[in-house]
Amino acid sequence: MAVAVAPAARRTLTRTVVRPSWLALGAVALAAAAGSAVGADLPTVVVYAPFALSVVVLGLPHGAVDHLVPGRLGDGVTVRSVLWVALVYAALMAAYAAAWFVVPTASFVFFVALTLFHWGQGDVYALLALDDAEHLPTTAERGLALLVRGGLPMLAPLVAFPGRYREVALAAVSLFGADAAALAPLFSPTGRLAAAGGLFALSVLGLVAGGLRVRAGAPRTPLLVDAGEVALLWVYFAVVPPILAVGVYFCLWHALRHVARLLVVSDEASDALAAGDAAAALGRFARDAAPLTAVSLLLFAGLWVAVPNAPGAGDRAGLLGLYLVGIAVLTLPHVVVVTWMDHRQGVWRPRRRES
């Protein structure tokens, strides 16, 4: 399998996935900036709405077809291929869920690092497959892009909104009777300055490296798209409150791009994309994802019963914390599956120089 996507499918995905995500994040950033300029806070229901919707729209479902991935990238979906994924999921979910009860603060930090890696790897695939990013020909340059793209949603909100970030961390770890005191250095001026400086330096380094590749003959347009997206994400996470920012990004950027990746490896969905019928392709994905999305809800119900400090129905922050813990437990095996996809599709395989 290769990273490349057929031109007709790429045009459909650019029109229905990539450009709408730019518009969505840009619109939210403008609305947040306008509200901040006049001193108006966004309604709480608006802030939490994207995470609530992500339970059934794109967010949670985007990982609910992992059991089909090995078969679609191999010799076809079989009982054996599905069982292998089920075993990986069961083992990793059990281990990580147990870790939350034993070391909740460390588990939260691990979740942030894991999400940084995963969201970065998702963007690297999209740059290669949908933009043909020839300015990222080596493993090192793709790794740098991963750090920037994953670091923006995970670290920029920490820099811009440390108080809100701390509240989210506390909402998660307090379910298990812990506090966020151990994370205090991350929210200090020194910690935030280090995060901001490091992320900005990596962003500039990536764009400079890409510019050198363009000077050596790589196409200019993919680099301009890459630079534009990085700039958009910097502004977006700097001005949009983190719960709203990450919720919208999760659904309309990361999950949507991963769904696009899944459509490409489904014969029926890829045929629909080639014909320009994105609705049919997404409908096929929705049918495939529905059963395990519903099953995943049992995990959240189980966590609500099991955690020492279960949130009440009106505790929005506590319910968000519970949702994030559940997402964390599901993310670990999901990342394993996606990393296997990266290997099969050559995402981290450097391009050979033409002789």
C-alpha cells in the first residue's frame, strides 16, 4: 500500500474534508476573537457542545472501524483479522484503565503526550496523501511536522489559557481522588514560556526546512498549504478557549481527516469518492462505525460506575473529565492500529532519491 491517493478521490476529499475544516476553524477563531474584543464570554452550552456531539458525530466514531483496518490493508476482512484487533484493544484498554486508578496524574500526562503524537501523525498522513507534500521527503522532516502539528492542539492552549487547561486536568484526575498539584510546573510562566518557545522554534524550523526543499525543486504549493495550516492553527488555539477549541478540532479536523483516510482503503467508499459522491462514502463509514460506537458507550458507563468520584448529571466539567478518560483508554489501542497503518502505507518511509 502507498500513501498516494487517486487524483479523483483526492479532489473529492479536498473539497469535502480539507477546505471545510479550514473554514470551520477560521470561523470559530473569528467568533472567539470578536467576542473577546467586546468582553463577551461564550455560552457554556456552546463551549461544551462539540465534545457532546463528538460522542456520535466523527469524534468517537472515527476509531470505531479499527477492527476492519487490517483486513482492508491486507487480504480482506476475516474473523481472524478482527479478533487480532479485539485482543489488542482489550489488553491495552485494560492496562491503561487500571493505570488511571493507580497513577491518575501520570496517566493524564501520558494521554497528552499520546494525543500529541497521534494528532501529529494524522496530519503527516494528510499532508502526504492529500497535498503530496514533497517538501517532507525524509523521516526526520516528517517527524518534525508531527511535533508541530501535534504540539499545536496540545501545547498552544496551555500557553494561552493555563487556568482553563488546569481545570480540565483537575476534572480528569479528581475523578480518582487526585489533584493537579504535580502538574504545577507546566502551568508556571517558565513552563509556558518553554512550551511556547519550543513550539514556535519547531514551527519556524519546519517551514525553513520546507523552503529549502522548494528551492531544491519540490513543488511550492504543498509548502504554502502546510504553512497556511500551521498559521491557522497557531491563531486558532491562541484565541479560542481550549475546551471549545479542542472539541471543534477533534471533530472537524483530526477525526474528519482520519475518516478520509479510512474511506480511501474501503473499496466501496473509494469508488464513491472517485465518482465525486462524498455523501455515499461517508454514509458507508457511518454504517461501519455505528455498532462499535454504540459498544464504546458501555465503557463510559462502566467508568462512571467505577470511578471513586463520579460526576453528577449537571457537572459539565466532571462529565468532560470522565469523557476524556474514556477517550484516553480508547486512544491507546487506536494509536497502535493507526501506527500499523502508517507502517503498511509507508508514511515514515523516506523517498528514494532519483538517480
